[in-house]
Amino acid sequence: MNSGRGRIRRGWALAKQSWAVLRADRSLALFPVIAGFAMLAAALVIAGPGVVLIATDTAAPVAFVLWAIAIYALGFIGIYCNVALAAAAAKALDGHDTTLADGFSVARERKGLIAKWAAVQLTVGVLLQLIESALERTPIGPIVSILISGLLNAAWTIATFFVIPVLALEGLGPKDALARSVGVVKERWGEGFVGSASIGGIIVLVGVLPSIAIGALGVAAAGSTPALGGVLIAIAVVGLVLAMLIGSTLNAIFRVALLRFATQNQVAAGFDRNALEHAFAPKRGRR
């Protein structure tokens, strides 16, 4: 119980410290916005025709090819913008003013590496889905299959925790970036790490859950008072979008600061050494 409260406190501290960086350089929040619009445009242009083909029962194989291309394109755009954000966040942590051009110039230099990593992410994602589907058809049952799939996804998430900032700051290829990410986590926190004090949980508590609650109230009120219901639902949607954008930006700042701490023992201005030191929790008995 105390350990859980400690993680929440550290997560809150990291969220506040990352927020201070974002407040000092609000241009960082524009990268997720650009990513969102670019991904929406790609989905409409590439996946849209596939939806039409499926709906009209014509050229289904072509539709699936278009969907596969769309999924890869969305992954590439997301990684491209995240690499740009990580590069800009590194400059902001050094106390410099940043612009969109600063971040995207780095992403442009890394576009070949980003394309390769997007392919790796897509391949692993497909493999994890296939494993989950195969486990569901075995006698172990759906609950166990979900548990195993969840563990595999968690392991991949932690293994790739530093890949984006490594791509942005060190310019390594996918294989080396993954090895670098795994190596940093193992070297700093040990092979038995069990979780992270990510700011994602804080964003869910202060942004996502309240927005969902407001949206639920809006749906309930829509029957008797449509105008009030519409306003509440609109507020909920805006709240969810803002929470996602802010959460994405804060996570990028946090990961860059944590990578520097892990590799250079450098505590970024405004960050707390103890919170960074315990960003990952080793299993009991390992430390």
C-alpha cells in the first residue's frame, strides 16, 4: 500500500516537473496537435477508400492493402512527430527557446530510421495480436490469454521506453535503439523492474476520468435538456483531447529527462533526483 502511494506521489511530482517545462515552452504542445491532424488526414486519404470498398463489397483485398498502408503511415507519422518533440524537449530542458522547426529538422534527418522503426512497431503489433488470437483458441481460457498478452505488451512497452528519445538524440538504428533502450533500463534499474511512475496515470486521474464523468452526465441530461447535454458532451470531448495532448507532451519531456539521468546522471533543471531514481521499481530483494 505504501509502495503504491509512493508511486502515485512520484508520478505526481514528475507530472508537475514536466508541466513546468511545458509552461516555460508551450510550443512543445504543438507537436501532438500537428501529429493528430496529420494522422487524421492520412486516415481519410488512405484508409477512407478502403472503407468504401469494403462497404460496397468490391475489391476487398485492395481494401486490406490500403488499411495496412494506412496503419503503417499512421505509425510513421506518430513516431516522426514524437521524435521531433523529443528533440525539441531536449533543447527546452537545456534552457533554450524552441520552435517547431528545431524539432522537425531533427526528425527530417532521422526519417529513414523512423521509417524502419515504424515497420518494426507494426510487425511486433501484428505478432502480439496473432499471439493473443492463438491463445484465445487454446484450453487455457480467455482470462489467462488476456493476462499473458498483457504481460507481453507490458514487456514490449518497457523495452521500448527510451527508443523515441534515443532515435531523436543519438540517431541509432532500430536494432541499436532497442538494445540501447533495454540496456539503459537494465543497467539503471535492474532486470527485475516491475513498473514505471509514468505521468500517464496522473493524466487519467485529473483529465480523462473527469471528462468521462462529464460526458456521462451530458448523455444523461440530453434526454430532458438537450442543450445542456450537448454542452456537457462538448466539454467532455474537449477535455479528453486536451488530456491526450498534454499527456503526450509531458511523457515526451519526462522520457528525455529520464534518459539523460540514466545515461549521464544529469538531473534536468526543475526535476527531482529521487523521483527519477525511482521511475522504475525493481522487484523486492533485487536492490
